[in-house]
Amino acid sequence: MTPETKNMIAAMSLSLAILIGWQVYFVEPELEADRAAYEARQQAQNNASNVPQPNSGGTGSVASQSLTSASDTGARLDITAPLVTGSISTMGARIDDLILTSYSQTLEVGSEPIRLFSRFDSEKPYFAEFGWVNAAGQTLSLPNSKTVWQAKNNSLTPDSPLILTYDNGEGLVFERRIEINNDYLITVTQLVTSKLDNAISLNPYGLIRRKGTPATSGLYILHEGPLGVFDETLNEQNYDDLQDAGNEGIVIKTRDNGGWIGITDKYWLAALMPAQNQHVAFSMRALGTNRDSYQTDLLGDSQILNPGQTISWQTNMFAGAKRVALLDKYSEELKVANFDLAIDFGWFYFLTKPFFHAVSWLNGLLGNFGLAIIAFTILVRLALFPLANKSYKSMAKMRELAPKIQKMRADIGDDKTRLNQEMMALYKREKVNPAAGCLPILLQIPVFFALYKVLYVSIEMRHAPFYGWIQDLSAIDPTSVFNLFGLLPYSVDFMPQFLSIGIWPILMGISMAVQMRLNPPPPDPIQAKIFQWMPVFFTFLLAGFPAGLVIYWTWNNTLSIAQQWWITRSIQKQSQQG
């Protein structure tokens, strides 16, 4: 081996040794430090779990990992209440399993009860979460969605609150007290005790999150999705509104204390209500890669925790059926402004809610919502009787004038200007208002729409039976002319609702046709043909409406027929006597 070769081997060996040493003593520690820093950042994101952050006005950064249906390794603690069953996981102390035992999916025997919240590890989790976040600049170890809490008891009942504790091992002890009453109200009280030597600041939060865009009715008359009342003003957002809002979501900056926020379905509500003397920040957002997870949250102002002291924060959560009496009750007891607006009574609120109370009161007297609707119709007719009476008198006189108008049309011919002049002169001499017949219909429009809202949005009407084949006043008439009202052994559920013409829509059409025959025929032939086909049109139109509304309209037509017939007969007798 030549000296040159030996030198080359030695140089290569030395270079290799230097490279290995550099890798072992410099590169690997640096990589390990970077890895540790990365894991710390990931852990911080996971800990954040999209909770509201005090430095962003109630918003948080998106951590996609926290939105997946991760495994839940915590023990399950039972929830048992008169109207609710379910469980709470010790991991994260989330309320993610709630079943409303008083309501079923359908009227069929054995139908599953309504599930409001779904477990964190399910395909479409729906849950409520509570906790604390660090004030800006703090990095204290706080419980998060993966924290396993220690339970002092194994179940939550109205008589036994659930108490959970967690010690972070760094001088902070957390306690969570969860209570439930007999009527869908869950109260979460969070406490933190400090053993530190210095004062710290923490912000309490609460959130409601659901994964997956739920199916909605798609009707403009009903809101389903995120909503809340802030500064005593209702704020409603659709799911697509949150998808369009971007990562920042929709931040609500409030002026006053209190308010509430949540997510509503047609009949069910999950809503957070802080103590109404506290100022909080609210936000709504869509999360995840596909933006198909939705969150409403609240963030309380910073709470100063001094050494040796304990701070607490209380949040009420309504999770259940949107019964008017309950929402009104909690609005009054908890001093929550406009909590009843969780029920979409709409623009005719000033009519809709009084109508609801009237029908409910009548139901209490008569024991049936269908009979209550019929009785309510009679009351409406009595209230409108003077105006309707005047209108029907005018229509009866118009009917008497019909032969004169027909003769006038035959004499004058195609001179429409002269015909109109002569007709107006006739109306003036006879003191008849041709437009008076429209008044009862115009007055009925807001009543009809308000009652429609009552039937459609009030859970009290859901699955409320009448008699015979009507077992749900809030649903369409289940019979259909296309299977001879159930006599033929096949279903017509595949047909559009407006074609599924049941018995009550047909009765409504017949009553409308009879009423039309009592009205004076329109002078214009085209108008006359339109009026002839109106009962058919309304039969198809109302076929897709709730059966309770069709019953109301049919009974209203029947009362109108009776009133109009009586007035017409009276005027005819007066004319004969005169």
C-alpha cells in the first residue's frame, strides 16, 4: 500500500468519523428538538380543539385533528332524567350522548326515540364542551378534549349532580359540577383552585359542535341552524352562511351582558346561556377540510385567579324539545331575553304566538288539538263577523244585480268604456261596493299564515291526533285518491305531496266550490272561468299542507257558507216583501 493510498484511507476515515460525530452530537439533538417543538405545537392545537381564544375575540384556529371522530377511551357516566337519558364521557367531560325519551321518530310502534347529541366517537358527533383557556401570553397546562377526569359519582340525575375533578399536577385543581333538572336544563359549574405562587388569568368557554350538514326542510318560513340573541336581537345564520364566512367565522360583538347562542332543528334545540350579568363574546363557524362541522361558542371575560383562591363560572344549557311553555319559563327564571325566539314564529309573531296560546288553551278545555282548531275557527269567525257580514250583504246585492249587468252587457256590446261607466253608476245607485267581497279573503290571509306557522313549527302539534285517519295534525292527510283512500293495497308515497290528494283536501275543495257558487258571478267571462277552477287549484295546493290547516280552512269555508246563505236569504226576503 503506497503512502498516498494510506493517506487517502485515513482522510476518508477521519471524514466519516467527523460526519458520524456531527450527526450524533449536533444533527440528532437538533432534530429531536425540532420534533419536540412540532409535537408541542400539535399538542397545543389539540388542546385548543377549536375552543374560543381570548386573543381573537371568541374565535380559534382550526385544528383538523380535533374534528375527526377520534376514539373515546373514557368511562361512561349515566344520565337519567324524566325526559332525557344518555351518558357523559370522563374523557373531555363532554356531554355527547342525549336521548329525548318523550319523543319518537315516527308514529309507528317501536319507533326509536329522538337522539339529540351523538357520541364524540360516532360518525356524526354532536356535543357540548366546556372548559378554560389561557389568557394571552400564558402557557398553563389546562384540561382539554383528551383529559380524563375523575368522577366522584357514577351518574347524573335531578337529585344527584355529577362532580368531576382534575389535577394538572402543576398547582391547579379543576372541578366540574354538572346538574340536570326535570325539563331539559343542564347547568355546568366550573371551578378552579390555585396552589400557585402567582396570580393567573383564565377565560371560561362553552361550545356546541355538530359534524355533518343536517337535512333541513328547505322552506324559507322556517330557520334551522345556528342562531342566538345578542343585545336582545335575534341573529340567525344558515349552514351555508357559515361555510361562506371562512376560517374566521361570524364573530358577534355584543354591547350588553348576557344573551344566548345555539343550534336549532325544526323541533329540537341545543343552546348555551351564560349568567346574564356576565359579558361574553359569541361566535359561529364552519370547521374542517370540507367545512361540514359547525360550531357555536361563547367566551367569558378573563377571570383573575389569585394564589390560594377559587374561581367559578356557570353556564346553563338547554338541550331538548322547543316547547313554548319551557322556553318562556327559562326566559323568565334565568332572565334570558327572547329565548322563545328559538321557535321560528316569523314575521307575524304578534299573531302567531297569541294564536298558539289560544289553540293550546282550547286544547286544554277540549282535550284534542283538532277540536281546538275548530273552536278557534269559530272564535275567529265571531271576531270578523261584523266585517264579514257587511261584505256578504254587499255580495248578496251584487248577486241580485247580476241579471241587470248581463242585460247591460248585451245592450252595450263591445264598448268597454261605456260598459264600465254604466256599471259604476249602477253600483252607486244601489249603494253596492263590488270590491267588498274581497275583504273576508284579505282578512283571512294573515290568520291563515299565522295558523300555518303554529301548526308547522310548534312541537306541541307534532304527532297530535285528531279522529279517524288523522293521527298527526302537523303532517299531510295520509289518504290519497290515487289508491282509493287506502282501499287499494299499494302505497302512493312516491308521488309528490300536491298530488297525494286526501279526504280532507277534497272536502276543502268541495266547500270552496259551494262557497263560490254563492258568490255573484264575475262580470268578466275570463274571470268567471278562473273562479270556477279555483277550488280545484286550492285542492291540489292544500294537499301538501298540514292536515290541521286543511281542517281549519274547510271548517272556515263551512261557516262562511252558512253565514253567506243566511244573509242572502234574508236579503231575498226583504226584496220580495219590498
